[in-house]
Amino acid sequence: MKDLKELTLEELKEELIAMGEKPFRAAQIYSWMHEKLATDPDEMTNLSVALRERLKTEYAYTVLKTAEVQTSRIDGTKKYLFELPDGNYVESVRMEYHHGTSVCVSSQVGCRMGCRFCASTLGGLVRSLTAAEILEQIYCIERDNNERISSVVIMGIGEPMDNYDEVVRFVRMITDEKGVNLSGRNITISSCGLAPMIKKLAEEGLKVTLALSLHAVTDEKRKEIMPVANKYSIAELMDAVDYFFDKTGRRVTFEYALIAGVNDTDRDVNGLAGLAGPRKCHVNLIPVNPVTERGLKEPDRTSVLNFKNKLEKKGINATIRRELGRDIDGACGQLRRRHSDPAV
């Protein structure tokens, strides 16, 4: 059964024509789904009762259930646990900034990348999300807070480039001027480094930002914390990053999770500067969010600032990610894992 929210406007027109309906109905339905955020075809009051009944019986209509919401008393960050139609769970995070509200969405249930610092991967990959399920995470948050979000980061549970087709479909739909009409420049896609897919993304004509989860500056060290490094070397990643910039003109962000005693030495500073220096990129330093099962610890604040200052002295544009929601299950995958296993 096709999912209405998975269909582009053109695909929806084709479906309605096949049903014997007027094609202009497609724009009405599309608006109800992506502008008015209808949770059920029955809300689409400018459609006939007969058409609404057909939509309900002949198509799926993805709506997520909010299983839990945690709100930070420090900064107002909200972490959502959503139940999918099949009973699986994913997380999303709503973050407030001076420039507006950003939502971090998940692209998979679980993850198979195996990064040592991430709680999302502890249970492996269950399945990938559909574009409709990614969209609905945003729509649920917008309905709950009576707002329109201003930016999206695909940096929650899962590896977006491991769910390539649905993530690209999601981006095309959320940037559609007939729907949410969010600028591609306000969308960031994170990847742990699937080099061929990064190059493929560069060919899509999407003006999105790419955030590369680098986290180490040598192949040897990267293999210790990120299994994907066994398949794609740093040299291959830099080639993919250069290709992305050449094709899109979009500056790439290097995400670098600082782990005490692992990747926070002067040698790491020098190596990171060597990779970032020749490229139009930005380095985002992230004190690692402790994951009990991994035994990794974040450096103290002084060490993080020193690392940043040393990079800047080498001419590298670096920032320290603002730590939001640290008094709740802040690390990606923690809330889902605790909900699935209360003993965690």
C-alpha cells in the first residue's frame, strides 16, 4: 500500500488521475499534509467524503506517536521519542537558537556503522526510515510546539548515506515550494564517511550542507573508533569532500568528537589542521557525550578550549558545539535504548 506522505506532488497527481479524480485535488491534499500538517485524511475538509474514504482505505498515511518527551531545564531543548507505525522507535531533538528553531531527525532505526562513541549503533540496524517517517518527525514537533522550524539536521539515529534514496526524497519534499519550502541551505546531512555516496549526493543539485564525521586524522586511529574507516581511507574521504565542494560550492563541516586521551593531542591538532587547511571547510569540535557501554570520556573544558585555540592559531575556522540538553538523554540513541531496556 502506497503512503500518501511519501508521494511528491507530481506522483500524487498521477495517483488521483488513476483514481478518476481531478488532478487539482493533488495540490489540496499536498497542502493538507505538508502545510496544514493534517494527521488524518478526514481533516481535509475541502475534499468530498467519498474521496477521503478512498484515501483512508487505499493508501497508508504515516503519523508518528509521541512516546516520550524530555525537556531540558537548562536550555529548553526537547528530546522526543517517536513510535513508528510498526512499533519501532526513533529519536528527534528540538533545539532553540537565536536564529530560530532547529530539529535533528533520525534516518534509520538503529545503525550498522558501529562508531564506538555512539549509542545509536549498540543494537545494530533494524531498518531504514521512509521519507514520510523522516518528514513526520518534523511535523510532530511543529504541531506540538505550534511553530515552523527554520533548519534541519539529519544527524540523529542512523547513517543518512546508508538510507540514500529516502533521505534525498525527504530533502526534495521538504524543500518543495508547494510544501514546507525550507531552503536547502538550512539542511545539514551528516555522514560518517561513505565516500561514493557523498560524491553521488554532490550530483543531486541540492544546496545542502555536508557534515563529515571525521573524528580522527589518521586511518589507524580512525579504524579504532569508526569501523567504516576499514573501507574508506581518509584520502578517499578528502577526495569526496573536494568533489562535493567543486560540484556544489557548499562549504563542508568537519565534525570532530573530542575523546579524552584518544584524539585530543597536539599531533591530532596538527593532523586536523593539515586536512582542513587546504579546504574551504569549518571544524566543529564536539566534546564526546559519554556512553556508559563504551567507556569513553570527554576532555575537560580547558583541554577543549586549548584544542580549539591551537587550531585557530594555525588558521583553521573552528567552533565548539553548543552543548544542549545535557541534563536529559542527550547523546544520540540513549533515550531509545533506555526506553527499550529500562535496566540501561
